Amino acid sequence: MKQKLINFFSGRNGIDTIGKTVLWTAIALVLISWITSGLLGGIISNVLWVLALALIVYGYWRMFSRNIYKRRAENDRFLASTSGIRSFFRGIKLRITQGRKFKFFKCPSCGTVLRVPRGKGRIQITCKRCGNRFSGKT
């Protein structure tokens, strides 16, 4: 049985970023449909359930697809189109996790976010990208 499963999954696309996004969106739609189950006689809830089911089917279809080249190209386009959103949230996560040890400054000329250690007093900060110098209190 184990060998049959290995043979079945070999050459398949598997889970990728689009697949994760689609399945998490489907889970969110299911939760929203549970919350809105009493509104308008359950019409909104039913629509959300159908949409969540369609997303789950699409997500599994992507995972089991054997056309790896097309799925990878779709995933690359998705990553390119969402890079700004992902980098924004990555920056927020970085500031939350490293906020106690580091202070973040934005360069006044180019807008690059710079990280300096806390507790050093007033220091001169040099931007890595444009070379602009400005002062800041850590």
C-alpha cells in the first residue's frame, strides 16, 4: 500500500504557495459562513460554502496535477504579483520579532528601512543604498 501511494504521488505538483493560499482562503470562507449562517435565511452562508468547496476542489486539483511546468509557471506569476504584499507583512513580522533589540529608521532620501541596535544614544546612520547620512536616537 505504501508503495502504491509513493507511485501515485510521484510526478505530481504537490502543495505550493497558490495551493496554500487557496486552501487557507477556503478555511476562512467556511468560518465566515458559520458566522453568517443566520443572515438572510442562510443565503450568504450557502454561497460561501459553495465557494469554499470550489476553492478546495481547485486546490486539490493543483496538488494532484501532473503538469508541473504549468503549475510552477502559475505559481511564479502569483509570487511576482504578490511580492509587495508579502514583503510588507514580512517587514511587520520583522519589526515585531526584533523590536526589542533593534530600532528601525527610514532613510529620508530613498525610503530604505534601516535597522540599528537600541541603546546607543544619538548616532549618525548611513544608508546602505544611497549613502545618505542622517542622525537618529536609538
